[in-house]
Amino acid sequence: MYRFLLTRQWVLLTLLALVLMPTMVELGFWQFHRHERRVAQNELISRNLEADPAPVTDLTSPGHTVPRSDYWRAVTATGTFDTEHEVVVRRRTSADDKIGVHVLTPLDLKGGGTVLVNRGWVPAAPNQTAFPDVPPAPRGEVTVTGRLKADETTGSSGIKDLAGLPDRQVMLINSEQQAQLLSREVLGGYIEQTSPEPSGGLPEQIPDPDDSSIGAHMAYAVQWWLFVAAVPVGWIILVRREKRDREEAAAKGEPAAEDTEQPAPASA
């Protein structure tokens, strides 16, 4: 009755189903783990943003790699902006997705040392070789509050570090690169400034990271697992339909589609 299951097309169909099921199970778990990572990241963002600001020198130092546990941690730094060595970071977007640059200004700390401060977004210059119009940083001693971020690399950001850029323009925010340009030690990572706010609205400060959205990863995981359940159900439906069609053909006296593929005879 079920000899047709031994034909080539049904063997291939069955093997395909057997391969698809564990693959879709793995895809479901992949999306589930992405959901877990997103939830953990949201918790980290919320916890670090709500923490009392700590002196930046308590969390980083020259050559230090900011660990993920300190990303977005609220920090403070007191010193004087070194506007002479200010640079802009190309190809950055504003809160409403306009293309421009980020303004990166070294802050010479009151107690010694230097930390990079991302003061925010401004529109790019009319042409790519010109330096954009950047509102001046506050003069004199200032206390900056912001979010601690790790150095950007091509691997972590996906941004290619282009060579031969115009003077005072960079692609990445990287303390080691800036330390070489400044010829002095710079604290690892940088501060994403949130206070004081600029008087004229520029540079446009970078908004807080999203700590509420969890994406659709969990829904995708459930979909993949539902597909796993659908495969054997679909296979059974096709088998029953094939069996019914053969029985109806036999009842009408029509020649059934007999198996034409026989197992190869064993060699003598």
C-alpha cells in the first residue's frame, strides 16, 4: 500500500523533511538567543543610565579597553576643552537621519590626562574636503556629564577606516589614534556628552540609546518552531493524498503509477 514511499521522489522528499526539521529548530534557537541578548542589553543600558555619575578616571585610563559592563555608564569629567585639536567624525547621522559629522573634542582634565568628548552632531560641510561649521566649545573650566563608550574599531562598528582624509577629519572615534595625533596619553574610550546642553541647539546631542525595544526575534523564533511542527504534518497530508489518488485510480481500473525504480540487483 505504501510502496510508493520507496520511490526516488518520495525518498528525496522525506530526506528533505528530515534535514529541514533540525535546521529550523536551530534557526529558532538562534533567534531566541538574539532575543535574550537584546533583553540583557536593554537591562544593561537602563542600569548604567540610571546609575549615579562616576568620575571618568574611576572607570578608564590610558590604554584601557572599556568593558561591555561599563557601556553607557554615566560619568563626569572636569577640565578645559582643547579646541585646537578638535576633529570631526565623518558619515554620522542625526536623530532624524540627516547625514553629517560628530564633533570630537579633547578635554584636558583638571587632575591631569585627556579624555575625548563627543559633543554631538552638526551638518557636514558643502563639500567633503572642507571643515564644517562647528559651534565653539565652552571656554575655561567646564564639567561634562555623559555616557562612557568604548573605542570604535572597524571590527566593532563596521565602519572602514579610510586613509588620506582631509585635515582634522576621521572615520572612527578611537583614543589610541587620537593619542598619536595629540602626542600625549588619552583615556581609553570616550564620553558621549549629555550636559551641559549647547545654547544654540548645535552640536545636536546624541539621544539616549533605546532600552525598551526588544525587536521581533522572539516572534521569529516561534515562527521557526511552528514550521518544524508543520513539516511532518505536511508530509503526512501528502502521503495520504498520494495513497488516496492511487486507490481511486485502482478502483476505476486505471493503471496506477507503479514504482518504476527497482533496487539495483546485488552484484554477483
